Amino acid sequence: MTRAERARRRAGARDPLGLRRAMSDRLLQALIAAMALLAALTFAGARAADGFAERWRSGAESAVTVQVPEPSLTRMALALGVLSVMPEVAEANPVDGERMAELLRPWLGDQPALPLPGVIEVRLRDLNADVALIGDRVAEAVPGAVTEAHGVWVARLAALARGVRGMALAALALVVLIAVAVVAVAVRTGIAARQESVLVLHQLGATGSEIAGRFARRAAALAFGGGAAGAALAVPAFFVLARLAQPFGDAMPTEGLGGLPWDRVPWIDLALVPLAAAAIGWLTAQAVVRRWLARLP
């Protein structure tokens, strides 16, 4: 017996159904890779949106604005003095008049017709502090002073985060359903191509679990390869997204090759993508083969 014949016999013993040939379609791996890439980006986008919303929410909740009409030096000093002795206030800083004019220039022009109030930016030490009580204390010392929190923006950011999270979960569910459908079609194609071998093996005493296990292992291997490829393709996409999102977050570390933020890549999530794809391939193949075998006389 030649070496080639012995190799073929060993391969046949390991793969009696010939699934390496029947289910060797690279299109399956390409589709799984594309869906794994979409799933990774969708999940990462949802997590990033949650992170930004939480950062902005905490910042908005702790920020309070005090407006002082007729902002003379005495009135501004009184307001700052009241705020500085409040235990709930971490810091209070007046907004420079030139900065205020610059911020309002797009709406009021270079020379606004109305006098601008003095503005004090207040950062709260305790997020549960009563803003209304703070405003009453400032108004007692400085008549006409108005204190405003940013609860409306906090609510909008929370609603935006919930919406993004919901859409991400819906997109992930859709990706999983498409992956199940793709694997099911590939398994059915493999069954059709090796139907006679499956029937012979079944008649020789192979159980449904053994036959389904062989298809499941092959489908899981293909799905794992596709998932690994999709996860690898997601890495450069994460670098681009991290660069685009950097101005909206805090200062991002950029240590690594080419100054790219390596620590911003969700490596654990990417490592789970191939495993999740393999699990989908395994479970789908098991279900399809067992259902087909159940229909046999």
C-alpha cells in the first residue's frame, strides 16, 4: 500500500461521510466573517454609545449654571461667595464675558442688543444635591439670579443611549438569525451531497447523535474560521472608530504601533466572536441533521 493510499484511508476513517468535500464551500466562511464583522462593530458601537452617554450624563448632572442679571462686580462676588461656602458645590467659576459673547455670536451677532447676564459655571460635589435649594440661596443673596440644571439634556442623552442599545440588540439578533439560516443551508447542502453515505452509515448502526455530531463539528469549524476572520477584520475598523470618537471622549492613550489606541480595542469581545460563531454552527447543524434523520422511515 502506497503512502498516498494510507493517507486517504486515514482521512476516510476520520471523515467517513466526506464532509470536508461536501461542506468545503468558502462562501459559508466569507458570509460568517462578514456577519461576525457586523456583529463586532454593532456591539462595540452600542458599548461606546453607552460609555459616552454615561460620561456626558455624569458631567451634565454635576453641572449647574447660575445667571446673574446686571452682572456688576459686587453682584458677581456675592454670588460666588454664596456658592463657595455651600458643601454641595465642588467649584464655581465665572464665565468670561468674551467667551460668552463668542458663544452667542452665531445667534446674537457681534453686538447684541440686549445686555448679557453674568454666568457662573457650578460643578456639584454631590449629584443628589437639591439644585432648587442652591438656587434659592443664591437668589436671596443676589436678587434676580437664576439657577438652571441640565436635567433635560440628561434625559435626552439617556433616551439616546437606550435607543442605540435597542437598535444594536435588534441588529445583533438579525445577524444571529442570518447566520443560523446560512449554516442551515450549508448543512442541508452537505446532507444532499452525501445522502447515500449518511443512509449507509445510519443503516450500519451509527446513531443520530454520531451523524449529527460529525456535521456539527464540520459546521463549527467553518463558522469558527469565519468568525476569526471577521474579528480580525474588525480590529482596523475599531482603530478608525476610536480615532473618530476621540474628540467626544476624554484623552485617549495612544501607546502602541503608530500611536494607535490599542487599549481601546475590546480584545475580550473580539475573542468571543469566533466562539459564538462556532456555537451557532454547532447548534444549527445538530438541529438540522436531527430533524432530517427524524424524517427517515
